Amino acid sequence: MLQPDFNPFPELKTERLLLRRLKKEDAEEILKMRSDKNVMKYIGKEPATTLSEALQFIVLVNESLITNNGITWAIALKENPNKLIGTIGHWRLIKEHYRSEIGYMLQPEYWKKGIMKEALLEVINFGFNVMKLHSIEAQINPKNVASSSILESTGFIREAYFKENYFFRGVFGDTAIYSKLK
């Protein structure tokens, strides 16, 4: 069975990015991102409305980290490491199957600059080579063309399509499941 250990927290660096631990000082940027209707459009959750909700998100991420049930990084530019511009992580581990579910978000002003692909490639590498995962999955709203494009460009393959498998705001929605094997 997978035995992840995220202590000490593994900071990751790419050409432009620092992937670091979330901290309570990130709450305002988390709120900005998770309250943005464009960012939340395909998430299937209500946008955040208070700083308290953003802080609660940070607490949940760090609890998952402490229990080794998931790891989420703050995405920051190396030139401004304290400013969170997004999040990415193996937020749900299925330890007995050496599998994780990956999730990510990015502030809109950083969209279409290759930032998420750069972060995703690094987090995939960490998952396979450090965590020793066998597979990584992503569950997305199939209408999210940007997300499906980035997944496909990093080697993910759409393996499943579930029709009307979740209920949000009075409507049943579909889910596309993407997966990547080591």
C-alpha cells in the first residue's frame, strides 16, 4: 500500500514557478480565486464568499497533508513567492490502489500563459517518481475545454464519461474522467 510522507513539505520548483505550502496569509488570494465565477464555472461548488471560507479551505488542505491523505501546493511565481496565483495537488489519495486524483485552479489573469501546464508536469513527476503512484486521475466537467486540453497535452487520456452523475444548482451534470499511467 502507498505510504506517502509529506513531512517535511516538499517544495517544487520549475523554470518560472515555486510550488509551496499553503499558509493562512494566502487566504485573501484563495478567496479572490474561489469567489471568481469564471474560475468556479466548472467546479460544481458554490463560490466562496468570506475570508473565513478561504481559511477553512487552507485548514482542510493542511489537515489532509498532516494525515498524508493528500498534498496541495500553492502556485507562485519565483519572482513573487509569497503571492499565490493558483493551487494544484494530489488532493485525494487512493492508497491501496497507488492512485491519486489531481485538482488545480489558477487566477484568470494567469490563464493561457502555460503556467498550469508547467505546474501540472511537475506535480505529475512528483506523483510518479517520489510518491510512487501508479496512476493519476482527473475528474472534470466535459464543458471545460481548457482543462481537457491541458490534461491531454500532458498525456492524460479520457477513460470515462458519466452522464448526469452529479447534482448542482438544480441541474444534473456530466463528468469526464481522465487518467495517466506511470
